[in-house]
Amino acid sequence: MEKKYILTDEKIKFQGKTLYRIQAVKTFQYGGKKIRKGSLGGFVESYDNLSQDGNCWIFDDAKVLDQALVRGHAAVCNNACICDHAEICGWGTVGDFAVVYDNAKVCGHACVGSHANLHGNAVVCEYGWLDGSACVYGNAKISGYAYIHGHGSVYDDAVVTGDARVYGNARIFEHAVVSGSIGLFGATILRGYSRVASVEDF
């Protein structure tokens, strides 16, 4: 397999691990940006953290460690941290101090940023978007064009999909489902087997 990056001698200590800065050894395209041969990227613990296939890349001072994996055309940037067994794949993007850990997964064209926290077995897929200190965990799933932001939280086996928005201090948990073009905000709590959807989804 032809390598697209190597580990450099530049290293840091992070969470008790030694991480190494990566460097591109060939020129390739990431979206509209060209990663040129010799360009420095973020930090990994080992070659197992970033696939040599695809156009995936780790930018800036972002960190990927443990058994976490970035593959496909995914990107991790702006001081984000991916650890444990988390996986970023497809065209998924994680940035802006976001943290993804445990067995969480970001895939499709999903985006996690702005200090958001994704963990447990939670999944953000399709065009789902987390930012602004949002927290998603447990077995929760964010899909469609759903947007979780502010201090919104989704957890347990809850699902947020469609064009739904969850923000403020809203909490969606247990087996609750939010779908369609609807917004939940403020101190809203949705739990149990509740379902909230726009009219066209019934």
C-alpha cells in the first residue's frame, strides 16, 4: 500500500500517551483543499488511527488516539479529540474542540464541532450536526438534517431525525423520537416512548 503520510519526530504527551504529528508524503485533494506533499497535520498515537486510503486527514492540532480510527474522506481538525474506539468515516467532520469517544461514530456527511461531546454507542450520520456544547450519548442516533446545539442533549435510545432542531437546554432521552421540521428548545424534556413530529410525518 502506498503511504500518504508518515509519523514525524515531533511528539507530545496527551492523556498519558505519546502522540506524533503526521506529515503528508504525497499530494492529494481533500474537498476543495489540496494537501501538499510535506504538509504537516495533527497528532496520532499510531498508524492505526488514520487510514492510508481515501482522502481522510487530521488537521491543525487535532488528536486521535487509542483504537480510534479516521477513514474514508473524513476530517478531524481544530483541536478536536477522538479516542477510545470511536470512528470517523464517510465525509464526517469533527472540529472546534469537540470530543468523540467510547464507541461513538460520525459518518455520512455529519459534522460535530464547537465543543460538542459524542460518546457511548451514539451515532451521528447522514447530515446530522452537533455544535455549541451539545451532548449526545448512550445509544442515541442523530440523522437526516437534524441539528443539536446550545446545551441540548440526546441520550439513552432517543432518535432525532429529519430537519428537527434541539437546542437551549432541551433534553431528549429514553426511547423518545423527534422528527420532521420541528424545534425543541428551552427547558423542554421529552422522554419515555414520546414522539414529536411535524404534521407531514404522521
